[in-house]
Amino acid sequence: MSDLILQLHTRTHSGNDIRKLKNTGIIPVVAYNSTTNLVAQINKNEFISIYRKLKEANDFTLLITLDGKTMNVLIKDMDINPVTNEPRHVDFFITK
């Protein structure tokens, strides 16, 4: 089994500022489980390339790294732009 690692960055923007982030190629993401709720952002092109690899094979483990912590995650939900077919927001569920 192979690991795919996504590097997340802490997000400090909220509200209308997120629209500006999306225009610069940044996707807002949330990573959560029953005890943790993390708000972050990721580069759109990096996420799309990893997501394509995940769709093609089923023997990958998806890991995210945020502030030096690495966590196993599942993609819980993803909001897709119906016109451009690109992700607008991603929810990760932390498994460990």
C-alpha cells in the first residue's frame, strides 16, 4: 500500500475573504473527527493531481500534514463547481 501526502496550510480567512482565495487557486478544506476540527487550505492543482491518483487505484492511504502533524484521512465530502467541474471545498474525516 502506498501513501499519498497532501500538505495543508492553516487558514485564517473566513467569510467573503474565501472567495478571494478561491480565485487564486486555493481550496478551503475542513478536517474533523469526533474530537478535532481543523480549518485549512490547499493548492487546487496539488489536490486535483492527488485526487486523480486516488480515483484510479484503491491501494493508497491518504495522509494530510498540517503544522507538522500527519493524519490519516478519508474524503468525506467535496463540493464541485457544476460549470468548471473543479472542487470548491473539501471535507476530510480524520481516521487516526
